[in-house]
Amino acid sequence: MKNWDDLRIFLAVAHAQRIAPAARALGIDATTVGRRLARLEAAVGAALFETLAGERRLSEAGQALLQHAETIDAAILSATEGDRGAGVAGHVRLSVAEGLATHVLSPRLAAFHASHPRIRIDLITASGFLDPSKREADIAVMLARPRNRQLRATRLADYRLRLYATPAYLATHGEPASAAALEAHVLIGYVPEHIHAPELDYLSEVHDGLVARLRSTSINVQGAMVASGAGIGILPDFLAARDERLVPVLPAVSLSRGFWLVTHADGHATPRIQAVSAWLRDAAAAIG
């Protein structure tokens, strides 16, 4: 391999999963990206990507190369940013639930960056979790423990969910006396066909037959709907308990869920993964 800069191209495509956005991030044209990838594949002697539904997914050879490429990238970053002081360097893709990212992690990112200025974090909250076993993410905070033996998973935190509404909504529509009485109310929840994890199917656990009339794929949007007085919704306590606009409904009804910290076994011990994992554990302590 005569041109180590080709690894930078490879990393950009591996992270973006498409050539066009990778080219934009790199500030070069897509044709150049394609040509440099072809040269790297010729040097490695194997295809690094497979195309699936328009996305570039890492092949087995690509997955093997990724860890080495990220190690080199971190070493180059450390060597070229020496004036910023010693410390862990590298790029971490972190896949987390939207509510956790918004209400727990984002407020703590400034402090983390001050302590680890050479770690670059991509905080990804797209519907569904990226899969560390496919190298889609370096770390994922998931709602259930994965069974894949390539992954390492540890319990990060438990959290509670409760029914919430505004005092104005309850004054207008009355406060339900039981879970069954929720059928007479406007309920807010997820879009059923877009629930990417069974742990998000809250209403059926509260009472059989409950159907949300106002729905969104976003827990933040659901929270905004509830806070506007549109109806009753099930929200995590870490999102809703400190919101002065909201009050609990049927306080005896609560659900329990857990977050799992998931990494690929191969990269679990790398300094950048360990640094971000430690930060996540500290942040999760605020959930309880």
C-alpha cells in the first residue's frame, strides 16, 4: 500500500455508507473517491464494500481493514495535533436513542469535549440502532442485550416511564380513574409500523386495546405533543419528570426499561472507545 491517504477515503465511505456524502465531507469529487477506493481494493486484493439498497456496506475484508484504518487515523490525529496536549484521539460513532441523546448526553458533551478535545464524536439518533457487529457504529446504546457473540454488552442504566399530561388537558377531559379508562382519552404514541424495537410498544403493556390517535416516530415530538395539551402519552421520567408543564397520570402505572452499552469485541479495549464508554456510564448515572 503506497498511499496511506487512501485509508482516509475508505474511512469516510465506511462511515457515510455512500460515496456522495463522503465526497462532500472530504471536499473532493465523487469520481475521485471511487477511483481511490478502487486503488485501495487493488492494493488489499479484495473488495472492501458490498452495495445493498444503494448503500456501501463493509465486506468481510472491509471490516477487517476498518479497525486498522481507525487506529492509523487516531495516530495521525495525535501526531498532527500535538500542541493541544496529550490525550486520547480518534473518531467514535455513537448510536443512541433520541430521547437519551437530547436530554442526557447532549448537555454533557461540552464537558466531555473539554476533557478529550481530540476525540471526534458522531452522535447518531436515526430510527433504529446502528449495528456494531456490522461496523455501522463503534458504540450503540440499545434497549435490549444483543445475542451476537461478536459484541460486548453491559447494562448501562434502568429507567422508568409513566403516563403524563398537562393540567389543562386533564381539567378539560377529566383524569382517568383506571388504565381501562384511557380508552376514552386522546393517547399519544409511536407509529406502530415504525416501532424498531418491541421495548417501545408501551400502550399494549399498560392495557390491552389502547390505540394512540396522535403518533410520531420521535419521542421528542411525542413529548412536545403532550406538553402542548394534545393528549396523554407515555414518556421516560428523564425526559418528563422535570418538565413543569407536565403532571403524572395514574401514578401507580409505570414501566421499566433498560439501556445496554454495546461495543464490538475487537475494538472494546481501544482508548477512544474506553473514554466514551466511561463518559456514557457517568452520564447514565443521572437517569436513575
